[in-house]
Amino acid sequence: MTDEEIIKLVVGGDVERYGEIISRYEKRLRGFVKKLIGNNLEVDDIVEDSLISAYQNLRGFDAKQQFSSWILRIAHNKTVDFIKKKKTKIISDGIDDFKDNKKLIEDLEIEKENNIELHRAIEKLELKYREVIVLYFFEEKSYEEISDILHTSVSNVGVMMMRAKEKIKKYYEKK
Amino acid sequence: MKKNKILDKIKTGEVKMKPRWKFEAVKWSEMGLWIAMMGLGVVGAMGMGYFLMVYNLVELAEFGDLGWQILYEDFPYILGAMSIFGLIVGVIVMMNIGNNYKRSWQKNIMLMSLIIFLLTIVGLFLRP
């Protein structure tokens, strides 16, 4: 059963089915938020807030859109709110996963052995650039879907991706 | 486990789904605000257009510096500001409506300006 079909049932009154959505997205949202703000203690709270907010706004979900993009947008908003409120610093050990992404390493044309440097380079990126990298390489979203999540034009997603890669490469050149 | 915790909150009614009318209300109020801002832009542009039609630029030019001074002094700057305000806020509101965010803000500004321009022309020249 697709997410969109489950949502229809939940909106229709079968609220128990929302448990399936939570099971499908809890881990995924945690991974997404963790890659953005690191191993912060409040990752779990942001994920819970996102899942609750998604439920509260289910009637506003446009079935023409992908549910995964919609819920990632909610998590993105909650994360941005959290960063603004707490003015938090990214904690580095939460973004270890970057080194295991083959596609990212190949795309950046960097040496795989230099994991620590990749880790540091991504850690230094501003949130908007890190987010594009995470959505494209980890969530495997297309530019079109990223534009839906970040509410920006597809061309701007392309520009942000290009700048993010440039910044990572520049970091490598300096080293 | 989050699943049980959230489902409990849903079942006890602590967390409720917002009614559909709330989303419709937000959608229509955004649309209304956009139309209002466009109206502001059109009224401002029409006012300036009307001013330029009354104060004939060719005639003013014949008076040299004095003619330009009259133009500077009498120009309805408030209408200009109104029109620019309507355009800027209109574009910001427009980018929140539907899928307009997919277009770059430059394209949205051009589209909004074109709509204001066309409505101004219609308002100025096609009056009964």
C-alpha cells in the first residue's frame, strides 16, 4: 500500500493506520535531521514534532504531491525553527554517515580514504547547502522533489548543489 | 517507542487533525491578499499614468527646466510607492500560492509586473 493510499484511509477515520506512516518515516526522518544538526539531543523531539505536525495537517496534504517530500518539508521547517531558536552549533559526530555514501564520493571526485576531510568539509557547509547534499545523495530525491521540499525553484536547487560541491572541493584544495 | 506515544496522543484526542476549512481559508485569504496587492499596484500605476497623460511631457519639455520642476514637484510619489509596495508584497504572497515557488523570483516579478501593466493599460485606455 502506498503512503498516499494510507493517508486517504487515515483522513477517512482509520487513525490506527497512521502507525504505519510512523513506522515508515520515523527512522528516515531521524537520519535526515541528524545529518542536518548532528547528534543533538533534540533530534528525537524534532522527529516527534514533525510526525505530529504531519498528522495535524493531513487534510491539507495535496495528493498530487509525494507524501515523502511533504513530510520531509515539515521536518525541514521544524529543523530550521530549532536552529533559529537555539542558535545551535552542529555537533560533528552525528554526520559520520557522509563517508559511506559512494555516490557522493564519486560525484565529488575525491579520494575515499580521506573520510575525515569529507566529514569536515560537509560540516562546514551552511545549512542550505548541506540540506541539498543530504536530500540528493541520501534521500535520493530529484531536483524537482528537492524544490518541493525547500520551496524554491528547480534552477535554484541546481545552483545550490553546484555551490555546495564547489565549497567542498575548495576545502579539499586548501588542505 | 514514538509510534505508540504518538498514536496514544491521537487516540486520546490530545492531537487532532485540523479541519479542511482551515486550509481552504488560508488558501483563499492568500489569494485575496494577492488580488488586493495587485489592485494596489494597478491603482498606483493608473494614477501615475493618468498624471502623465494630464501633465503632457512634450508640453512640459517646451518650458525647459521650469517644466521639469513642475513635473518633479507635482508627481504623485505616493502612488509610485503604493505601486511598488503592491508589486513587492504581491510577489512575496504569490510565491506562497500553489506551485509558484517553482518559478524563480525574477520570473515571478516579471509575471506580476506584466499583469499590473496590462491591467493598467486596460484601466487607462479602455474606459467606457
